[in-house]
Amino acid sequence: MALSFCSLASGSSGNCQLVASETTRLLVDAGMSGKYIKTSLDNIDVRIETINGILLTHEHADHISGLGVLMRRYKMPLYVTEKTWEAVKPKIGAVDPSLLHVYEEIDNIEIGDIRIQSAKITHDAVDPRCYAFINENTKIGIATDLGTISDEVIEKFKDCDLLMIESNHDIEMLKTGSYPMVLKRRILSEFGHLSNEDAGFIAKEIIGYGVTKHILLAHLSKENNFPDLAYETVRGILEENMIIPGKDIVLDLTYRDKVGKLYKIMK
């Protein structure tokens, strides 16, 4: 069987990811406009009307700004935890209650032929999650806005074929940049975002389990990172550990304002 993945957008200006099997198509987050999401799906030959559901990592605006439009215009079902729904509900306008699937926990639920696992993370939201998607023996993971590296995240994603991992900032760029000190402290704390070095460490740990062959770097900061810097930092950490991108694994980037590569993982 197979799973496909495409990042439609990843960054502080908006987030939306596509995970699909042969019969089921899911969005993770809807932090771009409905128009942008529809156009992005059109560009990879996916009709927006065929999306079977949306999952949310958390309630921040860059993850939900297009949610109300998608639910009202395209009747997309929403799969969400109780705490996150309570935080999201006042922000998106009225939606059809029949589209809501609210859970205390989202873990090992099934949507079509895709099974979904989640791991709790420490980002500064009411009930933040990262997700893994399984179709028979194929698994894709999405892990952004992590806040900190945890054993639970490593355990949840160690057998992913493809992992999208946060590589938000270069530490020195953040420390010397123009952000106010309170924001710098928040980003560097366990409630904020992972650095390029953190992403390299997680990638090295995950790849060490022998399953993962695709690492995609995500949620890069516009002000405190550069795509080439994120890539080279992670590549350097992997090569120090005898993991060679382009030979042993695929290392790639996602983008804040454009669609990334469409990956199809078959086993």
C-alpha cells in the first residue's frame, strides 16, 4: 500500500499539509486562506471536494485561519480534541455541527483507510499534538511546533517512512535578531520551537532506527533562519553520524509560501 504527502505551506504565516492514501485524503491544519489551499491542491491534481477531513495540531491562527471557510464552503469534517475545539470554536464562525468529530484523545482513530496516532507536545497551546498516519505498513509523521525534544515524540515517529520535522530557527540569528526579548525567550523555551540543531538531533535519532528514508524540514522562520542554513546544519549533523543525504536518506525542505514536493511512499 502507499501514502502520499505534500506540504502546501509551513511557517509562521500559515500551515497546511496533505496526507493521502489511494482512497482517503486528509489535511493537517488549515492556516492559509481557503483560496490558497484550493489552488495549492489544484496544482498537485487533488480536488478540494475530495478531502475527507481536517486535523488540527493546535489552535494558533497560523494553523486555523482558513478552517471556517473550508468547513462552510466545502463541508469538510473536522477531527479535533475537546480542548482544542473549545479554543478554536470562538475564532472560526458558525459551522455545521454534523461536521464535528470531537475526541478526548486522538490516538488510533481511523478515517477511511488511514489510522492516526498522536503525541502530546509542549508548545504553548491548550492541547497541542503532532501526528502519525498509517496505511497498513506505511507511515508518515508530521511534527512541528514541538517546543522541546521528548522521548514520546522519538518513540511515536521512530518507524516513519517519511517525517516532516520542525527546523524553526538558527539560535544565533534568533539571539541577535530584532525580536523583543520576551518573544526570543518564548521561542527558545520548551513552549516554543525547535532549532536547526534540534531538528538534526531528532533526524539522527529517528534515522538510527533504520526505517525512515525521507526527512523534510518544516516551519522555518522568515526572520531567524534561511532555507540553505537549515538544510546545511541538519546535513552536517547527519554526516557527522555517518548518514549521507542523497545516499542513505532524502533530506528536503518545505516552504512558507509555496507548495513543496509531492512524495509517494510505497512499500
